[in-house]
Amino acid sequence: MKLFFNKKFLLFVATLLTLISISVRAHIKNESSQFPDIEFSDSQFEIVLLVGAGILPETPVFEPDLSLSRVELAAWATLAAGLAEGGETPDIRSLSNTALKQGLIDSLDGDATYIDINNLLFQGQLIPEMPEAVPTKGEAAQFIAMNLTIGVDGKTLLDKKGMRVGPVGEVTAIESRMNPDGGSSYYITVAGETYPLYSHGRVANGPTDLIQWKNRIIKRSFLKDLGDFTLWVYLEAEPIQSVVTSVNAASNTMNNTAESDVEIATNHNLLYGLTAAVLLLGFILFFKSKRS
């Protein structure tokens, strides 16, 4: 009876932990779960970042290789200006019409250029390398993400979204804590700073189960201040492969050193053997000559 109780109790605990883990990860997304078509895009992390910042809408697909239209750019500008909330599968036409009505853009016809991005999101303060070029949606995301901290009239795009650049470095601690509302959050420590991850946070170069991020190196992070609370809204880790490569390089160096030592020892042994053979032959010839 006691053993049966222990098994039931352990099953209950395992189920509870699983449910907590699922509830924590429910709305956290990474480059694999955010959009199904950005896996091989060079701008996949910037796309995830901008969705987390609330600048890009959560459409079913992103289509990073398509040209950026003025309709889509207008929708992005509406979100960046805080004139509407994006959420999942928003009405892009409605968002773009808001930008048109507010005078952010004068027309929704045709494709957008870097000049259009500069004017709508940065009030013409930037100097694009190819101002007249039409970027793909992926290239546009990279351009915007690269300039998130550029000040326009004393405010950056991050400021407008209530965000700021966070610390980088090793993840030294992670734990899942229960919230007063009955939910749970990941509390993550990076470079000595501990904050909970926003329930709709975004992560890159790693799984959405943040418990597995212990000892990972964070290369880019962003924080959001909500009242008295500060939350992680985006965490991007160094590629695991770079760590593996470093370990393999060190291992190869040790192996090469060991092989070199073996080769040197072998050569020394051969030299010693030849020397001994020559000396022995010399002694034999010497004694033979004396007998003669």
C-alpha cells in the first residue's frame, strides 16, 4: 500500500512539473516556432527579435525572400508607433490603413524602398547605402534591427516600445517560479542580473525550454519595463557549434601534441638503438683486431 502511494505521488509530481513546464513555454517562441519559413534565412534572428519587440506582426508565414510592399511596411510602422496592437494573425490591411489615415505614409501602392523604411520608422535620420533599392522582407528586418538604438528626436525605436538593451554573458542560473496569478515564469540570471522572461518572450539559437540554457552565452538581449517589473523580452545565445568547435580544436591540439610527442619519442628510440648497434659493432671489430 505504501509503495502504491509513493508511485501515485511520484506520478502526480511528474505530471505537475510537466504542466508547469508547458505553461511556462506556452507563449515563448524561437526561430523554429515563430515562422515556419525563416529557418534558412540570414535574418531569422532579427525577424524573431522584431516580433518580440512588437514591430513585426505575427502572421502565419513571413516570406523573407519576397519584396517588401508598402502595405506591409505601413503595417510595421503602425505597430512601431504604438497606434495598434499586432497579436497573432492580425489584419495587415487594417494596420496599413491606420498608417495611411495617420499620415505616416502617402500611398499603399507598390513596393517599399530603403528610403520609405527610413522615413516611416526613423523620420529620415538614417543614410541607407542603397536608398532607392527595394529590400526583401528579410533584408528590411535586418536593416531595422541594426538601427533599433538610433535616436530620433531623443528617442529610439526601443524607447518607443518601452524596451532597452540588456546584459550579455553567461547564463549562470535559471529557475521556474510560481507567479501570484497561479502561472509560472522563468527567472534567468545573466551577468549578475536576474529577471523573469516575459510570457510572450522570444528566444533565439536555443530551445523554448529555458532550463536547458544553463551555462549558455547570451550575445544579445533586450529588456522591457512594465511598471515596477523588468522582464526579458528577447534572449539570443551564441551558437552551440562555436562551443563544440572550440572544444574540438582544443582536443585536436592535444591529440596533435600527443602524436608529435610519440613521433619524437620513436625517433629518439631509433637513434638510441642505432647508436647502441654502432657501439656494439665497434667493440666486436676492436676485439677481433686485438686477437689477430
